[in-house]
Amino acid sequence: RVFFFPSPLSFSLCPGAGGWSPLSSDRYQWLEVDLGGRTRITAVATQGRYGSSDWQTAYLLMFSDTGHNWKQYRQEGSIGAFAGNSNADSVVQHKLQHQVIARYVRLIPLNWNPNGRIGLRLETYGCPYNSDVLSFNGQSSLLYRLTPRPRQMSSESISLKFKTLKNSGILLHAEGQNGHSLTLELEKGKLQLLIRKGKSFSPDIRYLVTLGSLLDDQHWHHVAVEHHSNHLKLTVDKSTDLGTNLYSDMIIFYTHFSLFISSPVSSSLLHLSQGNVTFSCSEPVFVAMTFTGPQSFLRLPRRIDQSSLGISVGLQFRTWNKAGLLLTFELPNREGRVWLYLSKARTHLQIHKSGRAPLELNAGSALNDGQWHSVDLISAGGRLTITVDGDEGASAHASPSFLITTGGHIFFGGCPTEENSQECLNPFKAFQGCMRLLTVDNRPLDLIKVQQRLIGNYSHLQIDMCGIIDRCSPSHCEHGGSCSQSWSTFHCNCSGTGYSGATCHSSIYEQSCEAYKHKGNISGYYYIDVDSSGPIKPQLLYCNMTEDNTWMVIHHNNTDLTRVQPSPEVNQHVVHFEYASDEEQLAAIISLSEHCEQEIAYHCRKSRLLTSPEGSPLSWWVGGPGVGQMHTHWGGAPPGSQQCACSLQDNCVDSRYHCNCDADSNEWTNDSGLLTHKETLPVRSLVLGDIQRHGSESTYKVGPLRCHGDKNVWNAAFFDKETSYLHFPTLHGELSADISFLFKTTSSSGVFLENLGIKDFIRIELNSSNEVLFSFDVGNGPLEVSVKAGSPLNDNRWHRIQAERNVKEASLRLDELPAVTQEAPADGHIHLQLNSQLFIGGTASRQKGFRGCIRSLQLNGVTLDLEERAKITPGVQAGCPGHCSSYGSLCQNQGRCVERPTSFSCDCSSSAYTGPFCNKEVSASFKSETSVTYAFKEQMVNELNRSSSATENVSLSFRTSQSPALLLYVSSYHREYFAVLLNKLEVRYRLDSSKDAEILRSKVKNLADRQLHVVTISRLADVVSVQIDQNPKEDFNLTSGVEFNGIRSLVLGRVHDSEGLDPDLAQIASLGFTGCLSAVLFNSISPLKAALLHPKTSPVTVTGPLIQSICGFTSANLSHATETTHHLSGKRSGSVGTGQPLVNAIRSDSALIGGTVAATCFSVALPLSSIMRQKLQKHSSVTSLVS
């Protein structure tokens, strides 16, 4: 070793002065510099040895106040290695990201020129650092009493530095007005800020913040408590947490610690010391060693004391690992072996002796918490004991019948890697962590002599330092994910958070009901995460997909029609509405949606609504963001008008007034309508004024907030040139960033997105017609993640890309393919530092640009408005049509996809089904007297005769126990007919009135079995095909004509007009049909849809009872379906997924049943949302204390 003693300001070696080069070039060499006093160090620079081939290419930098207990300097909290030199002459300087205050600097070469040796010239930059110091022994304290101030200060602060070997104790206590107090306390190496309001010690009025970790490492740590206005900020080293108010006029220091006060003591402070308080900092020297990896071990010889029979070994350790070897040795004469090791965070002792049963003891628990723990192994007098953490811990005992001692070596942490080493065997994992205070036979071990290789032997150890770091402080786990760690990495448990990924960054839920709909889902309750990976929590909302628009429904605590019951002492009736979503969620939903509305209704008799004789409004409502604003218009009227909908429609009951209720009529009337201006929503409270007059009666209703249209889903831009692009502000995602978008193209390559820094970059591109590439560099060299598709991606269909980069890994997902991940380098750079504009659809060089459409581009949950930017950018067009090419398959059962400007819809007019995707069956229960007759208009008859006179396509489903039965009958003006009967199953055709009907009988039997059966019949000229359920298709040939002319009517159920029917068919037709019919389609005509959904506008006649039903469910199925809550497969194990509704109202077909089932589902679902709201309120009440 070479020691230099320069001036306190700097140390340098001038060019040509040679430099330092050790005799041996290995990783156990170092250069140590004594700066002569504590110095604020800001930078270091290195050169190789002058005029030689000796230089180091990478090194570690260590600092110390005492020349012992070294601390490694880490960049970005994890990177230990500094880049060195590439030749002997050039200077490589590193400015330290955070300044270091120390007296000693140690540089340890890691790599050097392979054609030379280690060679070094070193320069440090900084300035002297002077400070006042207090030292406490655990029983002492120092009291400062502040002089009264004339007024309360708007800003106050307390700051200090401390160092300690103890992991618990009170650092600072302050008391102020009204018994308010503040305490800074060290607990297991973490600093806690405790605030009590008043003198009570009740836990519910205490505010607790925990910050920092491993603060008992005997290194200086900075603490600051700052009070600004209504906020209290706690800072420990580089970590900060916000808190609440601070009131202080007295500060009491009562601690185990050495303290440094960062500013001189003011003369306005009176101080009183108690106990042994000294103004210097003397500290014990505990030399520790760090076992860094699987190759680390320490081998010690044992001095044999012939008078001693047994062995005693003790040590202290700290680690994050649950398993690892602490020590091992052989029994005398190689008769066995002893292992002391960690397993499942407990200490275990195993002794194997030949010819004897293995002996095992264990003690302690949770020993992987990063704290120092002591272990003692004592064998003496025929008794064996292991003790963990002394008297306060646990112990285990045994009385073996053989002597436990060793005459050989003792190995700590692991074994040498030499294959021929039989002296040390380790069937367990190697230890990774720190050890100190090693004793053998009650003799302490001098680790400095070990370091100098005067005692024992070692490999891959860092001596005179403990290199443990807390990778969970601060935690990189987002959204409430819990952090756990081992020596070399950390893990985030995302269970129950609603997020996934290595750091719980990405939401597992969709951002809107619209997004769920376009994944093919149906109406039901879903978790909605409006800002995806942003800070707003997911919320359980109802998605109504039964209309063309997809509605997101946010309920409040009173959506029913409610009678006003006035109180004698109150002139107004005031109602407040509490929503299932919190304020931040409501604002985000309204902003996200294209349209929002809320029903408001007032039913009245002798109760005026808005107008009073004095002209001021009698009633009003409060709505809008935050606390809301007062509004005097009613549903259907514009804001500020003080009118109701009837005024705009000119149909108020009294034209002198602008509202029906203002006519003050003795008859019941109402004013109702929709509030549709988003800036006034939601309705937060309602004030009704004219309620106390004699004879006044009224009811009110404020419906749920309903919003539709996701402005983000269809926000798109079309890039028609390789040189065109959009630019946005720099992407901010230093530690984590997620990017998602959809694209479609006919090109085979192109850059979707690029953002550059000085050295760092991030890029997503279409690398080939079937490969997407995600690449970036955070300082460790470029890292690439690619996904290859099984089919071409340039098919002009929409494809989805989801990319994420965090401190642990990068992932890329394409469509529904599994995500591909790439781990980040261990202890590498983690900050992505960008400074250029973000380029979308191209690059700064205008090369490799993307040609095609990009839609719904989101960065960290924030949607970029591509359309607005495209409107002002040449070469880029706003919007992107052609959605049916990708989503047309969602339209089922002969539904037709219809393009819309920013979406698509399904036209179900030619389908027997209804719903947004034509997938909701239309079914009805028939009694024997029920008859549904669809009369073909003359124009329709002519069209049918022209287009399909020799063709029919018929499909229907049925469930019945009746046989024989007529399922469907179609007649013509020419005494021709087509009939489907259940007698087995028969299809009858009479296409020539002069001949008998042809009967086509299926071979399928037993169809009247109360089960649902599906029948499909198609005819082309004289060939008829019949298929029942999944049975093979049966083909028949007609012999008596192929033209079905002059179609008159289609009948389901009983046929009242039997003219032209064969006698046996007339008899069956007169019996009617008892059972359920569903999805009946004759060519493009659906008679059940006409009868049930459009009876007033369709040429349909219904006689007898016709009850809408669900043929596919029995009563048992129906009961089960209404009670089912779907637990779904998510993107990560242990998480709730997103593929189906959480609560589903029987495929939402029950919306058409009439209210009973729908009400049941609502009554089940609303308490569920209420329970969730209560849980969220409990959580938010804790959060509100913090904020």
C-alpha cells in the first residue's frame, strides 16, 4: 500500500511524475489517500502511470472518516464501478453525483491493461469541511429551549447529521403549543417521524412516516425536517416524504447517537446538558467483512489448546438472503463434519459423524432482515449450544455422546472452488452478507491481519467494510406493491394491486368500457383504470354495452325517485350525493369521455321549481369539478338559462313559465331531462326550496352519471411519407416508462417512436414484416427486446404494441402473443436520461420513417393527442379510417360491420340477434294459444321473389317437450307453403299447389326433451340441407318444383288461418306450440325481433301471451348465472384479470326481461361497489393524513 498526505484542499500527481504501480496486479491492491482532514469531495480524476503501459480500466471508490469502516461510493444508488483509463496519458474525470464528506479516499482497481499492469495517477477535487460535533453515550441528553418569537414563522426547519452503531433510539424530540410534539426515532435502522397532536397517546391521532434504512452503519447520514405552510417534509440522505403540520418551541436531544448540527448554535438558544455529552466524536472500531458472492470464503486455522475439550465460535452477521453457509469444519480424524448455516431465515446446526445419526439444531427466525444478528456455537462439557442474539434471542441445546471440536481449519461463508479441496464441503448456498466480531475459543479475530494475509486465507472478500445495500429503500415497487429482496436483487409482489410487471407498473385493467367492448366483452361490472399506469386507482364500474354507444355508469348513494319530506324547522330540502368514484377518478372519467350526461327530474304538485315571485331561483343544484358551482338551469336546458326542457320545446303546461312545475298546478306534473355539459357534472347536491306551503308535494330523482366514448381509443394519425413525423415534448421516464399504441400498415419496416439523449435513447420500430423491436440505452450499452409474429404485420389490420422499461427489466408484447422480457444488468445504470423531442412516426434524421396509421398512443398512461398535432403537421393526416378490417369479426350471427369516423358499429338488421355485436339472442316463451304472424308487404314479397324465389335460409333454436308441434309456417298467395314440424323433425315443402307436399324427415330423434336444439335449413333450387345441433348435415332433393312464389306470411305458434293446409298439418297447427323459440331467421326476416323489440313499426301481429325469455338457460342455470361473480385470468399470477365482467347480469340479456333479473343483479352489484368504496374511503382517510 502507498499512503499520500497532501494538503486539505486537493491531491494531485503532476504529469511526468511516474505514478503508483503495485508489485502484484490483482484485485486485492488499493491506493489510499489521507486528505489530512474532513473534506467535501466533489470529483476524482485518474491517469495511467507515466510513460508506461500501466493503467486501470475500472475501479471502485471508497471513503472513510477514520481509515476503517470503508463505504463504497455508488452511482445512482447501485453502480459501484467507475470507468477508468484506456491509455497512460489521457485524464478521465468523474464528477460525483452527490458530494462525499470524508478524510480518507481509497481506490481499488478492478481491471487493468491486459498487456501491462496496474498504474495510477490520482487527483481529487473538493474543499475543507469543518463542523461542530456532539457525542452521546445513550444515557445523556442536551436540551435547547428556544426564546419566544413575536409571531409564528411560515417556514421552520431542523437539520442535522448523525452516525451510530445502534439500530434503535430516540434522536430528537420537540414539544410545542397545546402539547403537540414531534419525535425522530431510529427503529431497526430506519428513521421514524412521529407526530402527536395534543397530549393523548391514542394510536389514531399519531402520524408516522418511516424513511431510510441501514442507518446504523456508523456513517454520517443527513436528516432534515422542514415546515412550510401546511406541509412537513422529512428528508433522510436523498429520500424525501411529505407529512403534516409542525408546531415547535422546544427541542430535546435524547439519543444513543453521535450528532452533527449543520449550523452554528444561535445565541438565542438556551441549552442544558445532562449526562455525559462531549463535543468530540470518539467511536469504537468494528472491522467487518463482506462476502460478495458464491466464491467468497474465509479460512482460519484453529490454535489447539490441549487443556480444552470442545470448541467455541461466535460471530455477528447481517444479510437479506434466507439461506447461506455461516461456517463449517471437520471433526477430528475426518470422522465427520459440522455445518452452521441459514435456511428459511433460521440458523441450523448439522453434525454428521460416521456411524452416528445426524444431529440437527435450529434457532432464531426472520434473520434475513438486514439487521446485525449474533450467533454463538459452544461445545463444552458434553453439552452443545447454539445461541442467536444473546439473551434477547433464542437458543437450542443438545448433549451429544461424542466430542465436537476440530483440529483443522474453520471455513466461514463458503468453500474454496478447487475441485481437489476435500477439507471443506458445502452442500448449502454460499453466504452473501457481512460478518464482524468473529471469535474462536473466545479469542477475537483481527480481520486487519487477515487482510494483510498474516492470518488464514480468503477469496472475494471486502474487508474493513460492510457492503450491504437496501434495494427496497426507496422502493421501486409502484402502486402499493410490496418489496422484498435478496443480496443481489429485489422482487415486487403485485398481488391485489391491480398492476403487474417487475415493478407493478402496468395496469391489468382497461381504461374504459369502450376498450372492454372492443375486446369482445359484454355488459357487466369491470375494473376501470382511467390513467392506466398513472397514480389514479382502478375503480369498479358498470359498463352498459346494450346500445350503439358504450356507457360507463357511475352510481351515487341515491339514484331512486325520492319523496321530499320537509322538516318543520327547515325551509329548504338539501340533498348531497356521494359517488362510488373519488374526486380524482370522476374528473378523469369526465375528461376521458366524449359525452357525459346525468338525468335530473322533479315531480311536483303545488311545488314550484325555479321561478319565484321575486325572480330569484327557488331551487338549484351544485355540480362540476371540486366542490362544484351553483346552477339554476334544469335538465334539457342550457347552463345559465334558469329554464327547463319544456321551455325550449315550447310545450310547458303554462306558457307564462319556463318550467312545468312553476305553473303551481294542483295536478301532478314534472320537469325532467338530461344535464349534458361536462363542465357542470357530476351533480353533487340538490337544494329544493318550495316545499313548505300547504298542499305542496314533490319527488326528485338524480340518476347516475353516464359517460360514453373514449377519446383516447380512436385518437389516430396517418403517416403517408417516410420523412413525415410528429414531435412532442421529451419523454419523462427515468426509472420506469410504459408505451402502448396500435398500428396498421402495408410497409415492412419503419420507426414508430424515438427519443434521444446525449448518450441514452429509446426506440420502438417495425424491424421487418413480422418483427417488432424495442431498444434503449441507459448507459449500460444498447439493450434490445424483439417479438416475432407468426403472420405478417403489414396486413393493414390493427396490431397492438405494449412496451415497458423499468429498473429490473424490459418487456415487449405484440397483440395477444406472450410478452418477451429482457433483464437489466445487475447493479448497472438505471436512469434513462433523454433531452431531445419525442419523435412519433419517424426519426430526427428523417430516415426509416413509418408509413401507416398509429392510434391510441399512450406514454405512462397519458394519451398523446395525435390528431391535434397532425392537423398542423405537413405529411401527416388526422384520423385513420378502416376499422372494420380489424374489428369486423366482432359482428356475429350475420351482423354487418359499419364504418364510423372514429369507430365502428354492427348492423344487426339482417340478424336474428341484437346487441352491440349481434350476439344477444332474442327469445320468447310460447303457450299453446300464442301466435306471432309476420305479414310480408307487397314490395318485400316482390323483392323476395326476385332475389330468392328458389332459395331459403332458415335458422331457429327451440326447447320443448311437445310432440308433434309446428315450429314455423310460411304461406304464399298461391297455396304453396314451407313448414318445420317437430315429429322427429320434418321439413315440408309444397312448391306446386297441384301436388302434395314433400316431407323431408331427419334421422335425429328425441328432440322434445326440454333441451335447447339448433336447426339450420338451407335450400338452393331442388337441394335442401338440414342440420340439427352438431349432428352431420342431411341433404334432400325436391321433385315437385323449385319456385316459392308470392310469400304472404310467416307464423310462429298457433296458425289461425288453415286454408290451404293438408288435414294432418292443419290439425298439428291448431295445437299451437308450447315451449321456447329463439333466434328465428327466415332469409333476412326475424319475426321474434319484430314482435318483441319493434312491435309498433313492424308488420307483425301477436295473439295470446308472448313472454321474452332466454331459451339457453333452464331455471337452475338462470339462478346460478345471476349469482356468479367472475374471477378472471390476469396478466400475472395472483392478480385479477380483465377478460370478462367481474359481475355479469346473465350476459346482459336480462336487460330485456322486464326488470326482475336486472334489479336482482343491480341489488347484488351495488352493495359490492359500496363495500369497495368503504375500503377505498378507509384507505383514503389514511392517505388524507399524509397529504
